[in-house]
Amino acid sequence: MNPQDILRYVDSLHREKNIDKELVFLAIESALQTAAKRQYGEEADILVRLDRENGKIAAELEGEPLGDDQIGRIGAQTAKQVIIQKVKEAERDSLMVEYREQIGEIVSGIIGRADGGVATVNLGNVEAILPRSEQIPGESLHAGERVRAVVFEVRATGNRVRVVLSRTRPQFVQRLFEQEIPELGEEIIAIRSISREPGYRSKVAVSSVDSQVDPIAVCVGYRGSRIKAVREELAGEHIDVVRYSDDPEILIPNALQPAEVEQVLLCDMIGRAIVLVKEDQLSLAIGRRGQNVRLGSKLCGWDIEIMTGGELEEQIERAVAGFSQIDGITEEIAQALVEQGYLSYDDLSVIEPDLFMEMSGLTAEKVDEIVETAEQMGQEAEQAAAEERRTRREREQLQKEAEAAGIAEPESPAVETAAVPESAESADGGVTEAEAEAVTEAEADAEAKTASPSGGASASEA
């Protein structure tokens, strides 16, 4: 091997592939050592060094230096193959380091193929993939178009690097904001939280370090120019920019905009926030199929339940009556549980035993018995609610068939269900998404109001 050829080879890889020269030198030394072992035996103690300045090779066998003629007998073809392999590994490792440092950052590339499923994106030195699951619902990608996305995952597959991109992650919204709004880079304002349902709606909570700067106005821009640019990149996705606060009683109403909130009741022990609204604000606070309350809950980190004042009073009465039916729970204990935000059997089944003992003055054995009973009653309530939903679907189906046949409405099938206290209504008693699609929007909103055991619509159920 000509020393000058080796130096030129190393320099070429460094410039073209952006591989550190030392990595290439080490790869060549390892390749030559592997080839030498094949020549002199796998058990031979061989050390090969490559001079970084002049490219000359020096080798030792069992501590004794090898002459140039002995080094020359090292299989050149074998060494070449091993060098190629080592260089490919070095190139892969270099790309791995480069793109792992960019995870969560935005990149731009040209779409190579987009056939309705996985799209390939040429980033220059690597071909990334944009899976269908990471594409914004409803958007259409075409070959030759430029696309922006965040680096979501980087992993090695053999000698290649697999870079997975995403346009659905909340980080994508944040990076787009940072590109459009210089004040974010200057740290005059900050994005504190983002919740997103790709293709439909995002909520962004922002704050400002300067009381004279309105973070919402900065993000929206003159006549909405800045927010418009972000929305266009997100295929028209609606974006709510709200003011952040460390106080949940301020943040939660902001997160539920445009609905008007009357009062927020925080149940710290279980991370629940009961939000009271007027009757005419109920549907707006919940949102279409629960989207507004769901996004608001993710934005704030609280399990939000929406209800009216009347619904809360009714639920408190039902919860106290229901808890009082459990052996060992007096009305006073039931009242204390409700005051802490425990409003259903499911809530009671996950209460911390130590906390329950301190609150009630009961023994550990009695607390365990109560929790077990609540869990059983919760399961019974869930089964009863599931049976009720099945019966309702059967009746709706029979009614549709009767209407199609032009006959009178058939009688409802007689189904016996176990009597369950009102307070035992299961959190799963609301309609599923598939069921929601089978009813009108108004009916879906009405279902959402009664989905949770507290009589309101919770983010997890909506």
C-alpha cells in the first residue's frame, strides 16, 4: 500500500463523508491487523500502527518489528475488504452521532417516494422515512416536494442509519413557532406547554419575561401573519394560543377557551380539577367529541371534569349516598371523601391506604376491606353500564331496520339489569368514539355530559 494513497484516501473520506480522520486511521489499522492475523495465525500477537503524518505502516509480531517485505505479504485484497467494511461502519457511526443530536429538531428535505403509505425524504447525506402514522391526517405528499419535519427516531440497521421523521409530534409545532417568532429565540417569550391532536387542533401555552410584552400578540403576529404561516405548514390545523400561569386556577380556564369558566375546584390528591360552567357554555367547554377538554387537560396536566353547579350538587349527594352503603364508611367519612374529590367507586378503589386511614381513623385491615369492596362495586357498575349500552345499540339497530322496512317501531327487548346506586356509575359509562359517530353531534355532547361518574365530562372519557 502506497503511503501517499492512504493519506489521500483518508482525506477524501473526511471531506466527502464528514468522517473524522482519526476514525478512518483506526479503521485501517484494525483492517490491516485483521488481515495480518489471517496471514500469521489468529493466535499471533500482532500490532499494526499507521503514521498519521506520512502514511507509513509499522507492524510488530510477538513484539518483534516486521520488515517491509513481511508487511507486504499481508493479504492486500483481504485488507481492502476489511477497510471498506470498517469505513462503512465509521460512516454509519458518524451519521448516527449527527442525527441523534438532532432528535426533536426540525429538518427539511425533498420527498423521494410518496405512494400513500411511507414517504422517503432525501436529507442530503441520508434518506429518511416519514411513516404514514407520523404524517398529518388528511395531508397529501408528492414526490419532488420539499417537506419539513422533526427527527423522531434514529437507529442503526446493519451498516445503514435509519432516520424516522414526524410531522405529528408537539415538538413540530414548537419548532415551527421558533422559526416564525424571533422572540422565542431571544427568550423574551417562552412556550411552556403544548397539547395536540394532529390535523385538527393544537393548544399552546405561552408566557413572557417582560410584563410589557403580550406573548399571545407576539405569537399571532400582525393581522395573524405569524400564526397563519404555522397553520399553513400544519395543513390548516387550528391553533389556540393561551396565556400560561403557574396557578392552575388561572391556567385551566385559559386552556378551556373559548368557553367561559365560572369556578375551578382542585382535587390535589387525585390530580383532578372540577370545572364549573353555565349550561350554555357546557358544549363549548367540552368541545366536539370532547376535544376541547381533552386538549386542555393535556396542556395543564390535570384530569379536568366539566359540569354545571347543579350537576355537581347532584353528584355530591349521589356519591355520599353511594359511599355510605359500604360497610365501615359513615356519612361523615363519605363527606370527607367527597370534599377531597373522590366521587366514584373507581376513585375509592385507588385511594392511598395511609391517606384513607388518616382521614377516617379506620384500621389498615378495614381500609383494605373497603377498597376491595369499592373495586368490586366499580366492576359491577361497569358491567351494568356496558349492558345498558349494548341494549341501547340493539334498540337503535331494530329501530333503523323497522324504519327501513316502513313498519312501526318494534318493542324494546326486555333486558334485566342489576340495580346499581347512582353514585356507582362507571367512568367507562360514556359512549365510545365508534358509538359517538352513530349519533348526532348534539347527542354526543349530551352523552359526554354524563360520561364520568361525577356527572360531568372528563378529559380521559371525552
